[in-house]
Amino acid sequence: MEKTVLAIDIGTTSVVAVVAQNDLNHKINILGTGKVVSEGVKKGAIVDIHKAGLCIQDAVHAAKSSSSAAITSTVVSISGIHTKSIRSRGFINIPSGQITTKEISQVLTMALYDASIIPNYEVIHVIPLYFKIDDNNTIDNPLNMNGSRLEVYTNIITAKKTSINNIQSALKQSNIEVDNFVLSSYASTIATLKEDQKKLGTAVIDLGGSTTELAIFKNKSLTYNEVVPIGSEAITKDLSITLHTPLSAADEVKKQYSSLLPKNIDTDITKVKIPRLGNETESQEISLDFIQPLIHARVEETLFLIHDKLTKSGLKDTVNGIVLTGGMSKIPGIDLLTQRVFSNLPVKIANPKNIQNGYINFEDASLSTIVGLLFYALDSDPFFELDSNKKLRESKIENKAANQEEVKKEATVIHNPHENESIETLESLKTIEDEHKQKKDGLFSKFMKKLGELV
């Protein structure tokens, strides 16, 4: 049966649900989508289970309404605001001398058991940073290699149990059980980075509604993640307070007129009319020259906070480029400002990989997390890691090929029509031999006992 996935991204500004499955060529086929305005979520955390649950219910209902396929797996994002990362190592001996997926699973599990998990936190990812065989140089993929000892160094991502429980409670309103949790910034990197970016060292900055998340990829592994509790909603509040206008009006100004360029060359508009807070029948004219510095100040502050996180991580020298995604990355000129803040590192604004479908256009930076969830759940050839169920993610393509080869071998075996008779004959002979041995042993024991009495 085809695996049909329900992916849910619970954000502060919106809840997005997508139903999808792989086709015969291992390409993602979208079966339905749903997107609603989010309620009951603040700074990446559920603060009202009932309201959040209703939003999830509406998004999921819309996604499932266009398909009758039964959901076989549900994957849900979790904000980095709830998480902590731990480094750990593990090693095992390999009696057989060859490394299979079984040994890779065992060594990752050993690294997990040796880690000091913070109380009230639950593991959601065990990601290998690198492997070593027999104390030799580090390697990326040890599968099918030979050796007597396998060692791994890992990045273990944990999330607060209370946050996980709140998400599960909100999902219960729709009778949904979560199969896997995925760190939202991890999902965004999967959706936006190319293979060479993952290998050479790239920092992905996901600028969301109420949080900005940082994730660093190096040698095809997630090596670090952090978050600051500031997003595009902070700009809306700044404009509302400073301009004395309702939040809805401030949000429209942000969406239509935000710019970080010295002068907005895309429009001839110099002033905008906005309603007054408390008396919306009255309006006021505000110059864009007054509005844009407010936006600039908040975005610059956010980028500097992320820069500080990167510097404190000690991994700044491993980063060879910056990728911006998320809704706030749509502001014109944000790439130039980011380049200045991050000491002229190359900066690129990235939309997620577009999955062609008839429901939604995924070429939207605000949809990076949901696209990443789909790739995570439906990837037929993932890199090794332990997921939130402590199960090894491994290549389904290799397994399928191996199974087909096994079936082929079995099909070529020539069965002897008298094989069962031969087996029964051998078993009968063995039984007779055992009975004869027992009888012989019994006579010998009696003889030795009688001899002892005479002596």
C-alpha cells in the first residue's frame, strides 16, 4: 500500500496542512492542501489548545476534502523555541566485520543512551555528524564498509515534553495521532538547500511571523540550531504603536510598503493614508520616509541577534554562505542588509523546491517548512538518523532492490520433490539414534551401579 502522508505546519501566522504520497517514480504527488489563519499560537508555542485545535481541524479538513486516500502517517513541525541540542558519541564492535543498517542503528542508539538528556525533554532527532571505522579518518556513510569497530558523533535535538503534549492535545480534536515530529528549521533547510550547500557549510535563517530560526548545515548534517523570539509580527506592532493605527492597518502597510532599499524605486508613492487607532473613520497621511526606517531598525536588530547566536556557537568559520527564507525574507533589500551584518558572506533568498501540483504554488518563502516536512516524510533515500520514534531513517530504494534480489534468488532455487521425505527420514534416523543412545547409556549405568555394590 502506498504511504499517504499528512504534513502539518503549525505556525504563529498560519496553519498549513498537506496530504501527499509518492508516485511510482518516487516523486511527491500532492493530493490536497489546506491553509488557515492561525489562532491560539504565540511565538511558536500553543497558548490556547482549543483555538489552535480548531485551526488545525479546518486546515486538515480542507486538505483531506479533495482525496479519499487513507492517511498512513502524520508528520508535524515543532518550533525551535522549544528545543535544546546535545552532542554525544557512541561506538560498537562489529563481530561480522561488515557494517549494515543494523549496526548503524545500534551505534546511533548507543550515542543516544550515552547522552545526558535534560529532564522533561524528549528526543526528536539523533543526527550523525560523522562516523569513524577502526579509529580511521571520518566518513559520511559507513554502510557496507568493513571494520571491527564503528563510532559515531551525533547532534541530538530535544524538545520540551509539555510543548509536544500541547501539540498532541490540539491534534486530538481532529483525531490525529502524530507519527513524527520534525524541527521546523530542519524542515526549512531540507526544502531550500542544494546538495553542495549542505556539504560546504550554509546557515539558513528562517524569518517567520513571531520567531527567527537559525540552522547550520555542514557535511550534509544539521550541526546547530538556534532561535530568537522576534519575527515579522514585531514590525506590525512597531508600526501600530508608532503610527497610532490598528494592527490590521499596520499589517497592510508592512506587506505593501516594506523596503530596506535606500529608496523604493518600485513605486512613485511617497505617502500612505492609514486610519487612526480608536477612531477608524478618521485617517492620516504618513510619509514612507518615516515608515521605512522603523522597518529597517527592527529587521536589522533581528539579524544582529541571529549573528550573535552564530558567533557564540563557535561555528561561524564553518559557514560559507547565508540562505534567507520565511515570510519576512520577501522584504526588498533584506539580502543586502544581511550581507552587511554577516561580514559580506554570500547571501541568497530562497523559496522552497517547487512541487508541481494543481492546488498551491509552493514557490513561496513562507511555505518552506511545510515543503520540508513533505520531503522529510516521503524521501525514498534519506540520510541516516534516528527520528522522533527512535527509528532509523534509511533508503527505501536500496531495501526494495535488496528484497527484489532476494525474491529473484528464491525463484531460481530448484526444489527436490522428495525433499520433504528426505527431511522426515533424517529426523526419524536422528530419533532412533537418540533412543538407542539413551538405552545404551541406561544399561551402562546399571552395570556400574551393580559393580559398586560388589566392591
